[in-house]
Amino acid sequence: MTAVLEIKRTGGLAGNFSLDATVERDGEEGRVTFYGSTYGGPVVMVTSMGQTFVDDPQRFGDRLSEEWVRRFFEER
């Protein structure tokens, strides 16, 4: 299971923003950044391994938020 230790929001332009999540899994900490928009739409996940679009991001909530990030990691 992945534990979310901290989430920090950073604003951007034209409704875009990012959420940086510090997470712990198997005793190791890591960072995952999610990029999205206040208007909904696609979510991009960036890790140390690269970046990818999140498939069907609406399954975790209508819009990217701190709660959305927690739901994302509940499935991991």
C-alpha cells in the first residue's frame, strides 16, 4: 500500500496547476507530481521514471484535487 505523506499545490497559468505528492511505499519515500486544470480534462503524472497521462482520471473524482490524489493511491 502507498501512503500519502504530504500534498502541495502550485498554481499555474489559465487554470492549470500541479499537485506534488510525497508518498511512502515499502519504507521508501518518493515524489509524484500531477498536472491538471481547474476546468477538468486530462491529468499528467510525472515520476522519476518519466511522465504519462492518467487513464480515465474521472474514476478518482471530477477534477484533480488533494482528495483525487488520495483516491489514486488507494488503488495502488
